[in-house]
Amino acid sequence: MDVLVDTSIWIDYFRGGDSCKEMDFLIDENLIVTNEVILAELVPYLKMKQQRKIVELLHEVSLVSLDIQWEEIIEFQVKCLKAGANGVGIPDLIIAQNARQNACKVYSLDKHFRLLSQALKVKLY
């Protein structure tokens, strides 16, 4: 099963954090995927830091199709609020929806995804 790697993991990986070993495994096994939301969060900063090679490599990661269903996003937010998960941002909801649409697991350090996994049945890595 593909793993949609969230921005928080990429940042930790670039900084040499705790996720390095697991990310190296996922990369070696060709299990990682990304989407336009995650790239839009990562690439501008990398360009500002003149990290062209990393940007090129990120663009080589398989993209999963992004089909935002806004009514579903609204329902996701309602479910989160009912479950007590306040403050889940729209980008995280889009990433969760995208993972479900493409039968991916989400790999993230963001605590919102633990809440999303319970409220929306998003699979986590």
C-alpha cells in the first residue's frame, strides 16, 4: 500500500530527524507518494533556500490524483468537530480525503492525523 508522506515528515527527514530511517526504507521500497497540496507546502520554502536538487527529487515522487470533493470536506469537518477535533485545517482534510480516495496510508507527525484516523477512518502508517 502506498504511503502519502505529509509535510511534517518531509521536514523532519530533511532535518535528519527521527523519521530518517523509516523514510529511507519507504523510499528504497518505492512506497511513497505525494500530492499537489504537500508539494505546495514544501516547494516554496525549498526554493527560497535554493534547494533545487531536493525540489527536482520531490517532483519525481509519484503523484496521486487530487480530486477535492468540497461537500465531503465539509462533512469531514463536521465529523471532526463532533469528535472534539477542533482546529483541523483544510489542507489536512484535503490530504486525508486524498489518501482515502487513493487507498493510501498517511505518514505524519501532525497530531491532527491521529484524530482524523479515528473520526474519518483514515489509515495511518
